[in-house]
Amino acid sequence: MSHDMSEEKLPESHGSAGHHEVAAHGDPFADPGLPAHEPRRTDIDERAAKRAERQVSLMFVVSMLATIGFIASYVAIDPDKIVYIWPLGHVSALNFALGMTLGLALFLIGAGAVHWARTLMSDHEIPAERHPIEADDEVRADVIEQFRTGAAESGFGRRKMIRNTLIGSMALVPLSGVVLLRDLGPLPEDKLEHTGWEEATDAKPLQLINMNTNQPMKAEDIITGSLTFAMPEGLSTHDEDFQQRIAKDALMLVRIAPENIKDDKSKEKGFEGILAYSKICTHVGCPISLYEQQTHHALCPCHQSTFDLADGARVIFGPAGHPLPQLKITTDEKGFLVAHGDFDEPVGPSYWERAR
């Protein structure tokens, strides 16, 4: 009997204890609130604050020195130099120096900003209730005021040493990327305005050499409706810089019946209907190799720019910006086709420094 009574009383006792617990603590899901704010050492000790300020400034200064080291390494270290660094082994001295200096510069900017925020900026936590995405005028005004208060408490305007060193480090770091642009290649200067044909003069003209046979060409070698490729005399496929030079010197020859040539200036530069144009497309520099005999149109295979060779090689379709430059040709006393000078305008695509 007693056993049964104890079983009946147990739920009542348990329920009573749970009731008293809820009553004592109130809502078990209530917001506990923020813990009491504990001031940092830098908040109550001005000497500690000054020390933290110097530490942050030192990080920014070392970041600036690392950026300068990056630029100095890029200029001074031979790209082919290999060094042994434990535990990496044999590595490129230039790559190692650039990686270490740039990494240090970026790391110290971040570390300095974190140290500044944790030791000197205000760390008072302010709770805010959830609100709709679109704020009303009162909330916007409150946010602006909080931003101004935060800016004032950050000490950015008051702590000039931190401010100046941060600005200096942030201004120098982008120079690392600017310096790396040098690896895009040498500056063109006026090299794009001159080709191998400029060596030709009236006293010493250059012969047109067939790129397939490596032999000089006579006018009778050029058949009406054909397309022939040529290069200047003295240029050889065995030359170390052949690819660089042929990228500007490549020439294409077509023979059109004189009565079908529409442009008088183009006809004057040719010889008995033989016209010599640059083979380099004026869009992005692809070599032109397609020719329509009936229409006298030359097509670039890359982006379908189309040039009318019977009308001064003007652009009739596609993205090319200007006509193909034409080379003035004649024949020498032996009947070989020769050039007496360079193109009258730069070959290849347009570029911003182009004067004409």
C-alpha cells in the first residue's frame, strides 16, 4: 500500500518543484542581457594607450618598408638567380623576395588595424532590436549619429601618428601592383611605327623576297588574282628575332587589273597592278591569309575583318579600325620587285599613342 501511495505522490512532487523553478527565474527564454562592461587597460592607463598607439604605427611603418623592399627586390634581383632556403630547397630568389615582402606588407596592415580596434577603438556593445530592411528617418538619423560617434571614438582624427602611418602604408601597397605591370613587356616607344622596310632607300632599295621560296620576285611572277607573301631582303627564318620582325614586316602581294583598281593613290604605289599591303590586320594583329579573287577582298581569319584591296584596302566589314598600310614598290634594273622606303603609316592594330 505504501508503495502505491508513493508512486501517486511522485508526479505531484515533481510538478511542484518545476513550478517553483519557473516562478523563481521567470521566463526561461528571456534575454539575459549584456554582461557588465569591463574596461581595458588602455581605457584607464594613458601610458598603455600611447604604447599601443606606437605599436600600431610601427606595424604600418614596417609595412611601408616592406613595400619599398618589394619594389627594390623587383629591380635589383636577377630573375634567373636561384638560392637555397631551408626547408623550401632551391627557389627563385626573386619570387621568394617578392612573396615575402608583399605578404609582410599586407599582413602588417591587417594586424595593425586589428590591434588598433582591439586596444584603442571603443568596445562598448550596443544592443539593437530587429527592424525592417527599410529604415525610417529616425533610424537613419540614429545610424548616422552612431557612425559619427564611432569615428570620433576611434581616435582617427586625434591619433595623428596612427592616421598618417596607415595612410602611408595603404598608399604604398598599390605600387606593388603597378611595378608588376612592367612584366607585360618593354615599352613600345616608336617601335610600332617602324618596320624592316625602313632600311630601304632610293640609293639602296630592298628586294621583295618570296616567303615560300626565299627567292626575289619579278613582276611576271605575280599572277593576276593570286595572293603572294613576301618579306624584306636580308631577313632570314634562321634569325633569332625572326618572329618579332616578321610580325611587322610581313607583306602580301596581289595583282589586280589596273582598270579594276578604284583608288588612284593605291594604284600609284603599285607597279603594273601589283599592290603590296601589310599582312597584319589592323584589328588585333592577326595575319591575313584569305583572299577572294573575284571581289578583291582580303579577310582576316580571326574576327572576319574584310578589306577591299582594290580600293586602298579600306575596311568594308568587321572590327578593324583602319585600312591596311600599303608599301610603295617598283622594279630594279634586273626586273626584281623592290621597295624604296617604309610604310607611310604604322602597321598592325591601333594603340593610344598612335600619332596617325
